[in-house]
Amino acid sequence: MKQSMTLIPTLREVPADAEIKSHQLLLRAGYMRQNSSGVYSFMPLGKKVLQKVEAIVREEMDNAGAVELLMPALQQAEFWQESGRWYTYGPELMRLKDRNNREFALGATHEEVITSLIRDEVKSYKRLPLTLYQIQTKFRDEKRPRFGLLRGREFIMKDAYSFHASQESLDEVYNRLYQAYSNVFARCGLNFRAVIADSGAMGGKDTHEFMVLSDIGEDTIAYSDSSDYAANVEMAPVITRYEKSEEAEAALEKVHTPGQKSIEEVSAFLDTDATKCIKTLLFQVDDKQVVVLVRGDHEVNDIKLKNYYNASVVELAEPEATKEVLGCAIGSLGPIGVSDGIEVIADAAVEAIVNGVTGANEEDYHYINVNPGRDFTVTAYVDLRFIQEGDLSPDGNGTIQFAKGIEVGHVFKLGTRYSEAMNAVYLDENGRTQPMIMGCYGIGVSRTVAAIAEQFNDEKGLVWPGNIAPYQVHLIPVNMKDETQATVGEELYSELKAAGFDVLMDDRQERAGVKFADSDLIGLPIRVTVGKKAAEGILEVKIRKSGEVVEVNRSELAAKIRELLG
Amino acid sequence: MKQSMTLIPTLREVPADAEIKSHQLLLRAGYMRQNSSGVYSFMPLGKKVLQKVEAIVREEMDNAGAVELLMPALQQAEFWQESGRWYTYGPELMRLKDRNNREFALGATHEEVITSLIRDEVKSYKRLPLTLYQIQTKFRDEKRPRFGLLRGREFIMKDAYSFHASQESLDEVYNRLYQAYSNVFARCGLNFRAVIADSGAMGGKDTHEFMVLSDIGEDTIAYSDSSDYAANVEMAPVITRYEKSEEAEAALEKVHTPGQKSIEEVSAFLDTDATKCIKTLLFQVDDKQVVVLVRGDHEVNDIKLKNYYNASVVELAEPEATKEVLGCAIGSLGPIGVSDGIEVIADAAVEAIVNGVTGANEEDYHYINVNPGRDFTVTAYVDLRFIQEGDLSPDGNGTIQFAKGIEVGHVFKLGTRYSEAMNAVYLDENGRTQPMIMGCYGIGVSRTVAAIAEQFNDEKGLVWPGNIAPYQVHLIPVNMKDETQATVGEELYSELKAAGFDVLMDDRQERAGVKFADSDLIGLPIRVTVGKKAAEGILEVKIRKSGEVVEVNRSELAAKIRELLG
């Protein structure tokens, strides 16, 4: 492609509102333009990168035995009403009416459409399992679109759905797609982790998020420094065995702690350590109230609390409710003397505390020398806290580190959530009607493009991996008015294309400085400069990644490029 | 692909509401399913055909120098308000509001979006011309969606837009894309014509429709039986030179014609020919009234009338207005004695009439021996009628035939319609601001799939051309329970794939009759049957198109298939 024929609108300035590298560079290098908030046009270079990523996704999905189809964006409301999500999805689901006043959703995801399709077409276990996917534009009216392609309102997604007659079949396809996803992100050159994620009450084994490690990520990942264990920080279990100290139990004592409320204040005031404090909180767990205890240096993980109680909703109780139940406001709460009707549950670390500190349920008073079991009763000691950096890795290998991640993929065992709601059933081998067991699997394709841009750049611009770059070679005749350079440029353009390379030629009448700066910004792996030595048959080859420059004889150019691209 | 892995939901019955072959067969052969009126899912086979057609379109567009990009479906209302189409497009444009109550259109076409993009990025003649295209889902809320993919509400389109600094540059790109479109439809195997179409007052040279010839087409094409001339029937000029007969002019005479109103009635009653009658009609042309005359066997073409007067609106006058101006109702109208203020215009054929017949502007009376010029005055004799079968072709070669057509493509010289409305300007070589000159070019990609299905089928099902078929070879082990057949089937599946063929294998445990009927319905070019002779290394090869069956030795199978696919 010649630059005179295409549109690569590079920018010198960093666009306002573009906070992160990928957003800035994809705009500056002319890969995309914003139309409205969270809605973008992929300019020619951006479209090419998108196609490269799509091709990788398609190849890996096909290899994993998934079959491509294409469902519509216009989805009749009836489907979403059947699943119930018409009422629960909220304003993120874009809705419209047709000329006959029938309601539609713009596809944010396709569980409803595909479940309806499969229930109409598949009636017998003989036609299962089935794994179908599409690469398609999705619409979600994000409250705060930001970070360019990372959180947009119109974006490209690969979504797949599988249908099964047994849990084992689902497990098998899940594992196959897990591997396919690992292949996709590895081929994109990304530094990523497959992370155990929240799947609600089903437990952590049934869903993984694929996270690209990045400081600008919105999710925190807890990973082992010595194994491939990684989980969303909310999901990582704590397996630490807490040792009780040998210290003898002292007598319980109420002390005046005027104005001391936080763990830091109280432990400093009493000259003790946060690890000796028992943090006390009242939670509303569905329709019951529960006193929850964790060690002073720990935080309650409400997903663990929710899973323990198999609850729908878990939240911190309102201040008035806390005062009513415990007789005091937050800052002096404690488990001692809590009325019999209120359950007290504690994180496992609390059990090991000897002569601890806790609030006295009386403003400005705390107890010291508190000993669980002796001074108050606990229903159960279980894992209720967030994992922390330095904790033992849940798989027993190494210690936990934290990292931020950008979610680019998600595999999820749906079970019968949609098939039951929408009556997608089949006849099993015994002629009995069964709901299909489902899985769903997503890759944010345009988001993956942004994640690659976020990981592959330097101060001069983008630095694409060779298999993702829109073109492999940037051919730059320095001075198009110089007849030799222009001629050699044209000849090399034809020769390199004939040799099978994707070539972008800068045939613009621009200054050398402009051309080189644009070239670095655009970030193709290899730059071939046709300069003054072109007359002698010598060209300059620059490797974008290392900045290394070598002179190459024209006769050896193709071989050199092939070698450099690996 | 093995059929056990994919979903090809064939139907034995013709689905209700599917009136035409392509709609029926694409449903019956499991290529697509309807979601809601005019909205379809492309099932795995349909998606593959779509991809084949898309690949052809992409290749030809790239060869023609167009560059691919991807614009969003969500288009802010402001763009459409600037162009004015927000107010004129009507209910076909689907509209919605986002969570902040901002209005959006769902992309029905992208003139506004691309014009806005280019006006922001291109400021100088040096960056022109530019030709950009995308292959994308479009939304149009058709009043009466029908014929499956032929008139849907969500469909796939290739749309291209070009921007120029001169008319010559537009002409050049227009011609290049015209050729690219011809290549696309020829490669799809379609029997099509590039047809001169209506471009309003600009004249017929600036827009062509690509029409696939088909009885179910909604447009009528006038084409030459001896050249490549073809035009939308409304657009074809009549170049016949009418010879005046030698007959002597007789005296004008008013005759009683009780109850005789139509040309047929009057000519029969007076024992003359329709070609001797002068049909008289009153038209409202913008704000003036015009008497229009055509020969009795001809029909007024109001587009020609409109173009002659360069008018905005042309329609037949209301009955009351006709009575007021000519003193009589339709059935006895005529040009004799029309008051001076009313212009009389006639089709060229009228000038040659000698001793003709026309109404007397008096109920139940006609004149005979009417002679134009002698008995009434005509402002001008021009081409005002529809061309007819048997007319001389407008290019002077051959005679005109009619055919019905399905519009699959359209190339159009837009001029400055959008660039002026949306202020897309550039600086020319002299530093003057000029509006960009634009062209737009569309191909209905999903409609092309339907058009191919409409042209390639027989009573048993679809009969795809080899380069469009979802797979090239349908491999059918007749009895999967027969160990030899199943083994040979598996081996051939691997071998043929390794030899580079796209293979679909029917590995279902179904009866032979079901497999063969499905195979004919699906319509792959080559069927390879693994039957009882498989044990001896003999396979049956059937050519779907001709129905011809040959036995082939296993060792020669790949070569035979290659030969048959051409």
C-alpha cells in the first residue's frame, strides 16, 4: 500500500482526554478516530490490525472445533424478557423500537438469541455437543466510556456458546477453549494470565478471566511468584494456617480509648499491633444480620461471605441498624456481649489471637486481653478475608503478588441458567426431557488490539509484534523528488510485495524528519530507507524494536528482512 | 468439517411465507434462520458463503485501489441533521437514544459519517483522491421486509466512498469501480447487467445499477438483444425516427363515441389503430399545468417529463383540475382548442401521426382526421414515452428486450451534495477553498448471496458455483455403522483436506436417503459417496450440477475432483 492512496492521519500532539498510552498512540498514529463517546472508526491501519487479530481468533476457534455463524444485532425484546435480563440488565442494554413499535435490544451479548436458535433446531442428545461462535459488533451503553477501545460502547467481540448433554462434555469443551484462548493471547504476544474469577455461588473453578497484565488495568490479580496460579483478588482463597502464640491468657479488661476509632488509632493508643486487634463489622446477609470478625490488618471479602451463606445480597449494615443491634457506632464495635439472636462469624485468623483488642460496644471504650472462645462465641472460623501480597499462594507454591490486569477474555460455565429460563431442552438417551448445559466464552477483539498497543510501545510510538503489525515493512524513499530514490522505491515496492511481504511505502512528498517520525509512530517492525546510497545499491534497514540500523545490499534485502522478521 | 460438529438444520417442508426459491432453499438447506421480520441469523453454511462473497468483494475493491476501514453503526444524530437526512429519511432510518438521552441513528448508510471523518482529516488537494470502503452490517427498517435476504432490515453491505478534487478524477475512480463491480458479479457466476439508472436531474450517465436478471426482480430493465446496452426502463431514451405516412390530410371531423373511453375502446369503435390515436393527459409540473400527448400505444414516462422541465415534482393532475382546465374528464381529452395559457407538449411519435384520433374535450365525442400542427399547436416534440420491447436500442445496436432484475450493486456520482451540506472542503492548488467531489458505491453482500441462490438451484435444492459453495466436496459414508465405510470415510476426509479441498463429511447415523436428499439440498459441487464398493477401493463421484455419476478409484480421487472443479 502506498501512503498516497490511503489515509493515515498522524498527529503530533497527544489528544486531550486520551489518558493511557494505547488510546493516545492509536489516535496519534492514525489507527482510529472517535465518532462519539466510546464509539470509534477504525482507520485503514486499525482495520488491518483488527483483521490480523480476528484471523488468529478464528484460527484458534476453528482448531478447537468451534463453528462460526453470524447472529443479528437487532434482538427482539421477547427473548430478553424470557431470560429475564430485559428487566435486570439496566441502561447498559441499548433499546429501540421499530416502525411498528416493537421493542428490540441492540446485541450486548447473544445468550438469548443463540439459546432460542438452538432450542428450535436441536431436540436430541445425538446432536450435542455443539460449539458455535461469531465475531461481531456489540453494543453496550457504558456509563463512563474511557481508555479508547478498552471500554467503548460499540466494540468487536468474539462470542462463543456451547451446548451439552453432560457436565463432562462441558468440562471438555471448556478446557479446549481455555487452551484456545491461551493460544490466541500468546500469539498476540501478550503478557497475560488466566485468572480464576467470580462465578457467583458456583465456586471458582467454573470461570476464568484472561487478563493482560498492565498498570492501567481495572482489575487486581493475585498471582503466585512461583507457579501459574492466578486469581481475581476477590476469588483467591487464603490457605494460611495461623499459629496461636504461647502467651498466657490475661484477664479481660475494659479501657477508655477517647476518640480512638480506626485500627491504626486504637493500636497506637494501646501500644499494640494491628494483628492483635479484632475488627468487628455488622453485615446484612439477605434478610439476616451477621457480626463478622477479621484481624485488624485484614479486610472482609464480601464475595467469600456471600458464598459462605449462599446469599443473593451481602452488604455492610446501615449505621442505624448497627447502632440498634450492637448499641454503638462503628469505631468501638466488638463481639463481646452480642445478643444471642445474632450470629458471630470470624475469619480463621481471629481464632489464633491471644489477648487481643476489640471494641466494647460502648463509645470510646475498648476491651484488651480479649480471647476468642473464652470471651465470646463464634459460630464458625472460615476464610472471609481478601488475600494479601506476601500470603502463601493458594496452590501451596510460592507467595502471592498483586498485579493489575485488563480483561481480554472470559470463559464461563453457564450451566442451565438460560436453557431453563428459555426452555432449551433435549431428549436424553432414555427419552427424558433435560435442559441443555451451556458454556459461554468471550474475547474482546477490539479490546485485545488496545491491550497489544498498551504493551508494545516506546516513547516514539507503537512497536507492533510482526504478526500483528498492519504491514511488515515500511519502505521510505527519503526524497521522492530525487529520481533515483523514487525509482528504486517503486522497484523495491514491487519486488518486496512479489517476495510476499506486506509493504507500506511512504511515497509522500514530505520532509525526511516527518517521514521518520511518522514511521516510528506507526510502528511497523522493519523500516527500509531509500536514501542517497540507493544509487550505489545500498539501503538502510532499521529494526523498530531495537532501533538497530544496518546497511544492506539491494540483492540481499529480501533475505535480510525475512531473517529479521524471524 | 464433520456434520456431527456443526449445525445444518435442513427442512423437508417449504417454510410458510417463503415465496421465492432463494428464500425457501436457504431456509430449507439450513443456511439461515429468521429471528424477526427481515432479521436473520447466518447459520454455519450461510456464514461460509457470505465469507466467500466478501472475499471476492474485498479482493476486487483492493485491486481497484480502494482502502478498507470500519466505521461504527451508532451514528450521532448531529451528522444526519447536518446533511438534512435526519428529517427526510423517514421511518426506514432506525433511531435510538443513549442513556444520556442523546439521539443516534443506526447506520443505514455512511455518507454522513465518512464525510465528517474526511473533512476533519483532509485539508489539501494533495491528499486527494481517496477511496475508502467497508464491509459492514446495515440497518433499514423496511416497511415490508420480504424475500428473505433480498429485502431485510439488518443486512451486510459493502459501501465505498470516494473524494476528489476534480470531476475527471471522480470519473476515473467511477470507471475503475464500475469494472471492479463487473468483476465481482462475474466471479459470483451471476447473469447480470450494469444498467443506467435514475440519478434525478443529473442525467443518466452518472449512476449505474448492477442488476441480476431474475423473474422475481422488482425492477424492469430494458436491454439490447445485440449489444451490452441496458438501462432501468425509466431511463432508456427512445431514439426511433418516426416516418410520416404519405396519406393526404383529410378534413377534421367530430364524431359521437358514446361510452368509448380507453384507447382500445375508441380505436375499435372507430375501426382504426391505437398507433393513430393521440393520448392526451394533463400533468401538474411543479406549479404549472401541462397537456402531454403520446401515441395511443405508448405510455408517458414522467421521469422524462420531469427531466425535460427540470422539475421537482411531476404528477398526473387531479380529476377536478383536469375537468376545470380541459372542460372534460379523462376518456375524451384532446389538444384541440386548449386555452392559450396551457402549454401542450408531445412525444416525438405524435408528430408523425396523419389523420389521427383524439378526444374532443366533450364527453362521448372524439375528433377524427386530426393532424398535429394543422389542428393544434405543440410547444415541442421530445422523447416523453417509456421505451418498449421491440424499440430500437438507444445505442443504435439491436432491439430492446425487457427483463426483471434484482439490484445487487450501485455506483453513483454524488457530486458535492454531502460535502457542501457538511462543509467538507479542501484547499486547491491556488489556495482556494473547494467542496470535495464525491462518489458512493454499494454492494448488497447478503443480497448477492440470495441472488446467487436464486440463479443456482434446481428442483432438488441449491447448486452453488464452485468458488461460492461453503465446501467443495460432500463426503458421504453411506452407512456409518459399517466399519469399512466409516474408516475409509475418515481416511478420505483427512486425505482430501490435506490435498487442499474444503470438505464436509456427513458422519451422521442417518439413512442413505436422508443423507442424499440433504446433500442435494445443500448443493456442494461434488459428492463423494463411500458405499459398498469402498472395500474394493471404488468410490462414487456425483456432479451436483449435471447429476452425472462416475466411479473412481481411490488412488485417482483427488485428481478427479480437481478436474471436475476446474
